[in-house]
Amino acid sequence: MSTDDTTPDGLIPAAILASDTPVAVYGYARAKAGEEGRMLGEIQAIIGLTRKEDGCEQYVVHTTPDQPGAFAFYERWSSGAHLLAHVSQPFMQTYFAAIAGLVEGELEARWLHPLS
């Protein structure tokens, strides 16, 4: 976890958190063998809560039947401050702690910058 214990180390760059314009990310995570169902449950538990948050413009998680346990995320937030508020939510801290032992390897994240 990071020094503030809200997100996995290095997941969110400082420049993204400091942005006063919309920020977006797509990411990928794969559950460890045998943990697919638990990971799915953890993800499903945060989707509705996340979509209700101030500044959440889009939050979508995808999976595919031919790769159980593989999850692709897309998020768009009104600003870095909104994203920081999101990852600081108690339910997100619980989520990060819960999936730490379920994810195969590291969470992957690609931060997107709008062209205009």
C-alpha cells in the first residue's frame, strides 16, 4: 500500500491527483486461480457505490466468459481531487485490502489525458 494506505503503491501518479481537469484511467486485473468468484464479488460490491460519488463521470468494469477472473476497468473523474476522494472512501480502502490477496500480479493502470 502507499504511504497513506489508501491505494496500492504507485497506482495513481501525483500529476493525476493534482489535475483540476477530468482524469481517466483504464486498468486490468486478473484473479488468482480459484479466487475468481471472490474477486468478482468484491468488484460488484463497489460499482454502485462508486457511481454515486461526486465527480464520478463513468465507472465501468468488463469481463469476458472465455477468461474467468479477468477484469478490465474504465473510470473517468471530474478532477484529481474527485479521484482522491474516491480512493479515500472507507469502502475503497476495504476493497483494496480485500483484493490484495486475490489479484494475480499487480493491478495495471494506464492514465489517460484528454486531447482537448
